[in-house]
Amino acid sequence: MNYQGYQFHLKRKVVNRAGLQTEYMSCAQRTNGFPARLIVKTGAPVVVKNDHTCRPPAKPAIDARDEMNAMLESESQEDLGRVPGRVWDSVYADLKEKYLDRPFKVLSRQQGIKHVEHVRAVVNGGDFFRTIETEPHCFLSEMDECFFLLFNSTFVSKNALQRICGFAHPELIPILRQPGLALYIDGTFRVCPRPFKQIVIVMAYDASLDVYVPVVYVLATARCEKTYKYLLYWLQAAVNFQVKPRTVTCDFEKALINVVTGAFPMSVLVGCLFHWKQAIRRKLVGLRIPKEAIRTAMSPGIMDTLTVIPVDEIVSHEIPYVRSKIDERGHKKAWNTFWSYFSQTWMTNYKPSWWNVGEMILTNADIRNRTNNPVGSYNNLYKGCFKNGFPNPCVWQQVTKRAAVRVCEMLDQTRKNIRDPPSHLVIADPRFPADYPLDDLDE
């Protein structure tokens, strides 16, 4: 008897006085230890006893490891920017479709990833710096032979060889020639490929379209003054030294500030307001000032008024005003330490004109440059392009190419009124607090 695809043999048959028949059946492979049993009664449903564990003999597995090796080698060289794990996934899916329900042996995922990395290392000698200079990797794509590589330079710093590699879409570079340009320079470390230490993104504000544009991406193996000197030199060389920004916004890194002021002596340097407030908060937390007092100090109209008042009035008017708004009782010593730090760091070590809006207004600087938020916001989007944290350099290069192409497409669509410019933060209009003693400033 065949039941649900399994074969059963009659073990015994019983007929009761009413003439109803009961058959007891066992699995056809009972001699191999399979315990399935059936009880079949006349006019009643079949009763199954024990699980049916026998299976048809498995087909021999196909050894597809050599085939997978060959496919991995081929696909790993087609796109060096493709993550090794995804190369393995693609090859495995192709083999699975090929063999359907047939069992087959393959390399494990970890083995496949190592094989892809080995193949790529053999192809380029394990040298990313050589790879990015060769065709087609230095181009936007195999179909578009415009150079994405902007510069690839070495220098010696602290008795060690350092390198910076710059990349830019050729259609974006002319933005750097715009008169009255607003430049933003910021470093990020979250998706920086090894052996580099940081990615520096140079962003420009295109006033004609009201768009912030990431123009240049730079990989650097060091964070030092020489790095930024070479970076800005090659940046200017890309447009025949026609970069003349009105304002340059960056964070409060002394090495970067020194280079920016030297490279663009006629530009207004603007320290990032966000980084300024971040430094203030860190100091307050480090002095163990209560959270409630910190929250009050950092709320609108308190500490940030230091960035509004004219510089020559900060010590005589602004600091006393801020202190009058904060409850310093019980932590007077900590607050005195903080204000000593503020005077030394933000009035002496860093020029107040780098973070004070009052000075910016006197120099007619663009107030939108108070913050590096456009670069910070883009950094968050940029990080989202990398699914697995720190990528290898080739993957980083390919992903960055695609990001630059998307920016060009966005600009083209904006010019043609196909889409609106991306939204960005509304520029805050700096104002004095309502209760600030303005009369004292006129004396």
C-alpha cells in the first residue's frame, strides 16, 4: 500500500464479529529501523503510528568548488569596488539556480571572501595607490573616461612617508572658481578605509542654485599641518589657482586653521559654531558642573550670546550677563575655572573673530557660514552608503564615484527645474536677548 508517498506492507489483518476489517501495516523499510505504522479500519480514517523517518537515498553531491573558484576570480576583477561578501553571494545564487534541487559543495562564505581578496591583491600587487592610477580605475567608469582621480601625492612628515589622494567629479570642480565662494572643510573618520586616517570633504555653496555641493574627497594618512598644506595646494592647482573664497568654514583644529589662513589670507575664516558649542559643553561636563546648570547655560539666549556681542564687549559686558543667568551656587570654584579656560582658550588661543558673529557682521561675512552643518549632514548621508562599516579602499572609491555622479545628476535636474534644490537648515538670524543691557554698549 502506498500512503502519502511512502510504501507500507501488510503485517496482519483482523476481522471482528461485525465483519469490519482492521489492517495493521508497517513501513516497507522496517528492517532498516524505520518505525512508521498504519492502522487502517473499514470506514474510519487511517491512523499513523510513529513518525515516518525514512527518506529516499540522497543523490550524490556535486563538487562545485573549482567552478566557484573560477567564477569568484572572474567577478572579483570585473568590479574592484564590489564588497567581497557580495561577490560570493552573487556566485552562490548563480550556482544554486544552475543546480536547482541537486546538492552541491561550495566554498564557505569566509573562504570565498578570502579568495576574492587574494585575487584582487595578486591583480594589483596589493597596492591601492598603484591601482587608483591605472585605467579604468582612475576614470569615472569604463564608459566614461573622465578622470575621477584629482591627485595622488606623497610627502614626509615626522620621518614617515605620508600620502593624500584626492578625488572629484570633473563637472563639479568649476564650482570652486565662483566669485564670493563659501567653502566648508571637514574631516570624518567613520567610513575611512585603512591605511588612511581620515577623509576630508571640501564642500562649496552654489549660490545660483542654493545648493551645498561636496566637490572634493581627500583620503589622508595623517592629520598634520603638512597634510592640509598639500591638500589646499592641489585643490587650488585643480583650477589653476583661481580659488578665492570669501569665507572658509572649518572646525577648531589648529593645524587646519593655520593652513587655511595662510592659503587664503583675504578670506574670512569662520570657526564652526556647532564645534564651538560642543567644546564648551565638553569642558562643562569635564568640570562636573550639574547637568541642570549645563542645560541652562547651553540653552538659546545664554552661552550662545557670546557669539553675538561685539568682541571688545565680551569681557566687560557679555560674560557678566551670562553669569547672571546661571546659578553658580555650590559650584563657584568650577565655574571660575571654566571662565578662566574660556578667557585663555577662546579669547587668546583662538581669535574671537573665528567664532564671534559680531565680528563677522562687521566684515560682511555670510552668516550661513556659522556652522559646518552642511558638511556634517552630508557626512551622515555619505556614511549610509557604506553598509559594512570601514570599507576597503577600492570599495570606498567606487561608492564615492557613485555619490559624486548622483550629485551631478541632482544639480542638472535643479538647473532644468525638474526638481527643487535639496532642503537645508534655515539660517538663524543672530539677535541680542530681549533683556540684554544694550544701553551699556552705546556708552
